[in-house]
Amino acid sequence: MLSRIAESLFWIGRYVERSDGTARILDVHLQLLLEDPWIDEDTACRSLLSVMGSDVDPDHALTRADVLSILAVDRSHPASIAYSLGAARENARRAREVVSTELWEVLNTTRARMPRKVAPEKVHEFFGWVRERSALAVGIVESSTSRDEAYSFFTLGRSLERADMTARLLATRSLTEASGPSWTTILRSVGAYEAYLRTYRGVPSAKNAAEFLLLDRLFPRSILFAVSRAEKCLRDIEPRSDRAGIGDQALRQLGQIRSELEYRPIADILDDLQRHMDAVQLATSATSEAVRQRYFPTNAAPSWVAEKT
């Protein structure tokens, strides 16, 4: 497969997953700000933007509308939903020879229908629309793409981004422990609440909910599931030929973070959740860079941070 095509498929997967994950995080936190009058809106908005990797003017008081503008509809901000959907469409255009017509039409239509402004009463409906369009794009790939290198690069990108976004969502739990989202809210935001109830058969506790979203081997949005799936994609792309150890840097990064999560007691992770989730984000970033250098080294990796001019 051409390096250019592989890179585009990898980033289509990442950007589609990023738009879905960002919509879920924003939906939870903007609704929380609306319902809880005791939360300091400026502090909560700054913390959320920090978790999402966005810097803001320290002298400007932030509101829900500012967060929505920056992370949802700003077409020039690398962490926004609008930017991600536009970038997914652009990468699909670059790889039209392997991207199916159905997937192209979904991404093209989604980008064209992306609003430039969302009314306050339509915010939840907008996030639902983003999730549905992302699910439609992923469903087309899952149902109509041969399990070849094209599928592996797309799924590799999705898996890395999903691990990163789940880590960011869990990191938001420690923003303001007293008034932050409950574990029930976090589970619902990723569609995990009913799966959690079937697994643990009880009201979500911090230990069980965190364990489910971090370490469950069967739930597709857990960090461990996403990291394991990314490892499988890398092995499918290039089967191992090493006689000793792991020579591939991307596989080494994923193996290290998987082992760190699997073998560390969940209580230790909860005691310093922010640090461990930062470690997951750093590992996915390092893996993405290793994949870029190994398979498509000619271009700089797209970034969550806008370039300085």
C-alpha cells in the first residue's frame, strides 16, 4: 500500500473517533454546568479546555458558550469537532482510490452539514448528531471493508484515538472531585452504563467504574480493549520477525502502557488518576509518532495544537 494512502486511512480513523469522543465529553460537561449552579463556570471551563489540550486567554472569563465555540464549531481549532470532521473528509479525498463511495458520501455530507453555530437549546441534539454520523462512518467500514491493510490502518487510528479520548474523559473526573461528573454520568456518556450493570450488577462505584473503563477486555471503549486492538492491527500490518524482544517502537509503547495498566492495582490508579491518564495520552501520542516514522515518514503528523505564526 502507498504510504500516502495508509496515512490518510490512519487519520480518517483518528479524526472520526476524535469527533465522536469530543462530542461525548462536551455533552457530559456542558450539561453538568447547566444543571449544577454551584459549579464555578470559569474554572470548570478552563479545566475542561486544559484536558482537551487547548490554551485560552487567562484574562478572559470563560462560559459554556466559549467552550462550545472553541471545541465544537471552530473550523480552525485542531481539537474541535468541526476541524476533525473537515480533516476526515480531506483525508478521504486524498485516498479516494481506496475509500468506498459510501464512506466518502457520509464524510462529505457530514462536513457539508456541520453548522457554524449551535443554539443553546440544540446543544444536546447536535452532539447526538455528531455521534450518529461518526457511528455511520465506522459502520460502513466495519460492514463493507476487506480485512486487509486498509482496514488495519483505519482501525489502528481509531483504536489509538479511542484510548486517548477515554483517558481524557476519565481525566475530567478529577477536575473538581466534589462537583465533577459522577461515575454514572461518565459511564452513560460512552454508552457503557448498561454493559457495566450487566457486568457488575450494582450501582457504579469509583473502583468498579474505573476498572470497567480502564481494564475490561470485552467492552470496546475501555482503554485496555483499544490498546490491545491497536497492537493486533500493528501485527496484522507487519507480522513479527524479531527473534528476541519487540523491535517495533510502536508495539513497544503500546505493550508498556498495557502492562502498566494491567498489573497495577486499580486503587493505585484511582489515587492518582490524572497522572495515569496523562501517561496513556503520552503513550498514544508516542505510538502515533512511531507509526508515522515507520510507515509514512514524509509528512509532519497532524497536531491538536495550532501552529504558531
